[in-house]
Amino acid sequence: LFRLINSLQGHGSILLLPSLLRYQNQQTGENQECRGAIHGTQYLIIAFISGGANVAGRILGSLLTERVQFRISQTIVATIVAASYGVLLAVKGALWMEVAMTIIKIGFSMMSLEIGMLMINISYFGRENMDMNSGIARAAGFTGTTIGTAMAAFLEPYTAVLCTCVMSCVQVFLALSIGNSSHE
């Protein structure tokens, strides 16, 4: 379930960000002739958030992996991601949306780095059930990707944000329940 929510957040946000930008354009009335389209510098914003935040998250995640226990780091990052989705719901405005989505993408990258290492950790899954348990966790990730992208594509943007915010709050409690991993 932890892997499912992580993939839902990260891969769903790939489509969610342009949906939020289009929604913002429609609400503000900018560029009346193309209100429902992404335009100009918004493409650079999408590229920065999607690419740059992922790189930053991988770097931060690799620095934290060796220094902070799994349960502590994942709980903190999951809480920050859930709070960022809450900010998207509570505060309207382009700047807040861009900052929150950047934090969400950084958090996704940090968590998926550790989750990826967890998928190959024999001491976590156990030698006997390693292949089955790791396969189930990976399948849950694919399911989360499908759900996240479907929500971003077919729901109203802020409905998708609300659903993902609720799932992110669940992820905080899941992070607390996962045992520590030594990444051996």
C-alpha cells in the first residue's frame, strides 16, 4: 500500500500539474483565446518541477538514506508531502501551486529511492518470500501509477488533489507502521 500511494503521488502529479495550470488559466481569465491551454513559461515550470525536483529529490534521498532510519525519514517526508497537498487545497494561486508541486515531486523522489532499495532487501522481505512479496509491492506501484494518472486525467483537478491528499495522510500512518530497513 505504501508503494501504491507513492506511485499514485509521483506519477499522478505528472498529469496533475498541467491540469492545475489549465484550471488556473480558466479561473484567472488569462489569454482569453486559449484559456484552457498551457502556454509560455508554464512549459518551463512543468519541466523544472517534473525534472529538476526529481533530481533534487534523488540527491536528498541518497544523503538521508545512510544518515536517518527508514521509518523516521519516510514519516517526515510523507508528512511534508501530505501537508503540501493540503496547501494546494487551502491556498489558491500560481506561486503556491508551483511551490507545493515542487515539494511533492521532491518528496516522491526521496521516498521512491528508499522504496526501490526496500524492494531488493532480503532482510526486509525474508529469503523465502522475497520474490513474491517484492513482486506484489511492484504490482502495487504499477496500480498506483494507473490510479494516479487516471485521477489526474479524468477528475476535476482539485478533486484529484483532495483524493491524493487523503491517500497521503494514510501514507503517513503506513510509514509509521513499516519496520526499519538496514538496506543490506
